[in-house]
Amino acid sequence: MGQAQSGPRGLQGSQGPKGEAGISDKPGPIGLQGLQGSQGPKGEAGISDKPGPIGLQGLQGTQGLQGLIGVQGLQGLQGLQGLQGLIGVQGIQGNKGDIGIQGIAGEVTKDFMKTNGFWCADGELCKLPSGKKGIDWGYGASRIIDDGNLKIISDDNIGFQIGDYQNVNLNRDNLLIKESVGIQFGDGFEKEVFAGQISYGRHDGGGDGSLNIVGAGKNNHGRKVRIWDELIVGGRDILGELNDLRNNTIRKDRTYAIKSGRGGGFLSNQGGGGWQGEARDWEKMTFVPF
């Protein structure tokens, strides 16, 4: 069946009475809410073929006024805090010791570092401070000292290296020259390239060679080795033997006479021959090759 049309709007309810004022120490109660208006009568049933329009909604009753809020009571006073106990008296402080004499303040300045450090800022060479004699590397007892004579000190070998080649070493007993590297004298003179050189087998077979001593000399001139003092070879006094040979052999550059071993005279052809007290020039002889 179709729904009937809504009935007419109900009347608005009257406003509720105003609530009483709250008591001063607490909030008053909320006032009563106004009565809701009564619902209108239900409308008649509508015609069956279509629903009737919805009736108007009744007005809502007005809300009653809120009661007054009561005055808030006073807050009680906070109790007084108890007194804090007294702090004990601090003991008397001992006498302060005397202050030591203050050292002279160091000043790291350019002048200070220049006179007290290894200085490299000026010129092409680094310099030690005045009064210092050398450098201690702190490893292997290695030091360089100049105490009037320059000393390079080590407790091990001292090596000299040029490029990739370390050809010369010093140890406690020897100057070690590697393999056939030579000692070359006379650098700066006009000379033949190998003149003044000492090496081990450099010119006659390396390790299987001999000690090579090359005399001094210019290009296109003969080279010379001169020995000023005794020459001992394998225990033999070579210079002594040469002098003995010189004095005890017959030489073409000398003139001889025949002397008697008995009377001391010389063989002569004067006065029929015989022995004379001295040999005269025409009685002396020389030896010549045939």
C-alpha cells in the first residue's frame, strides 16, 4: 500500500525554567532541558497507486539555558619548608708552596729554528746549527761528522752507487772494487784513454785474467811505469839483481883492462910485454861483436 501524507508540524514546546545559581564553593547543577514538542498526528493512508509526500519534520524544542558555574573555592596555603641544617666549617687551608723560578719562554720563530734546527730554507745547501758537528742517523751507528776532518762512520759496509751500479764498497779491511772495474789515475790530464789505470783482468780475460797496470802516457806516445824504490817480486829484489848484473857482465859500452890477481899489475905489451903498474889507454880493450 502507499504511504499516507505526513501530518502537520507539531507545536514547539515551551522553554524550560532557568536553573538556580550554583553555590559559591561548587558549580551549580545544569538546568533542566526543555520539553520536546509532541508529535503531530499520523496522517491518513495515501492512495494505493503512489506514495504520498513525506510530511514536514517537527521542530526540535530549544535547549534550556546552562546554569551558572559556582565560584571556585580558595586554594589552601603551602606549608613552610623546614630550615636546612648548618654546613660544617671548612678546615684551614695549608700554606701554599713557593713557586719555582719560571724558565725562559721558548719562541718558535724563524731565527730560533735557523740557529737551533736543521735549516734548509736559505740557499742551496741545508745547514746544521752553529756548534753542531754532524748527523747521527740513529741506525747502525751511522754518522757523518766534521770535527776538522770529515768522517763517514758506520759499523757495517759503506757503499757508493751510481745509477743502478754499486761498484765500490768499503769495509773494515778493504776498498772493494767490483769485478773488472778499474781505478783510473790522471783524470784531467791529456792522456790515452786507458793510461794510468789499475784493474782486475780488464784487458786480459776478466775473472781469468791478471792484475792489469797500464802506464801513463799521451795519445800516440809510449806509456811508462816508473818505480822509484825497491821492487820485490816473489821475494826477489829485482832492482838489486839488475844492478848486480849491470856491474858483473861484459858490456859493449865499457873498456876493460886485465889485472893480475897476485901483484896488482896490469897486463901490458910495453917493453916486450909483461905486467906493469898501471894500464894505459892503449892497453885497455873493449869487446865488440863480430
